[in-house]
Amino acid sequence: GPGGGGGAMTVERVAVNLDVARIPDNKGVQPVDEPVVAGGPAAYFSTLPVKACVAAVRDAGLPASVSHTAGTYLCNHVFYGLMHHLESGRPGRRGGFVHVPYLPEQVPDGDKPSMPAGSIAEALTAIVSAAVTTTEDLKETGGALH
């Protein structure tokens, strides 16, 4: 998902069962304090090795960080919906969510951080590779609120 404002790949750790939209979506819907899934659990953790994914991106020479929340808008909604779907109907499958920086052409005045598409693709490749090959996440500190 687009993580405008940051210049690093951010691998999300937690999806919460809460929609709070500061602006309406494309259909004009603006939920406030509504559950993503009525009766669903309060939150889901990513089932990806989040810290190992971040380390893989950094090993590729690109900026990345762990984020402990995907917010409460569309990205969190998608992340929670994915994790609920996996938990409800596809146990054992892994899932997660990554915020990507703006492309340089999305910030023509250069007032916000950005990353070229090729670098984003390289970072996503590193994340997928780490997710596929790593069964247990790294035990280290790190992360910030997104």
C-alpha cells in the first residue's frame, strides 16, 4: 500500500479491527470507529517474519523499518481483511502488509521522501524471498508507529 510521507519500506506487524477514516474513500464512505469485521478479533499479527523481511531489504542496501500499526484507514482495512480471511478459511497460510514510499514522480516538487520503482521492486523481492525462506523471525528490537 502507499505509505506516503516516508522514504522507507515499512513492513506492518499488526492489523486492528477498526476503521477510522479521516477523509472519505472514493465512494464517499467515511467510517468512524467501525469494525473492519463485525465480531472479529481485536487484532491480527502478520504471519510474515517481519523483522527478517526488514533485514533483507536493508541487506539489499535499501531503507526499511518495522511498523507496529498500519493505521486505521484503507491499508489497515485491507491488511485486517486479508488476515481475517487467512485465519477463517486458509489456516497455515502466511500474510502481511507492506507500505511503500511514493514514487519520485508523485512528488514533483520533492518536498516528500520517495523511492524509484526499481528500488521498490527490489525491496519487495527481498521481502518475498525472506518470507518464503524464513520460518522464525529475528529476535531483535525495532519498529515505530506508522
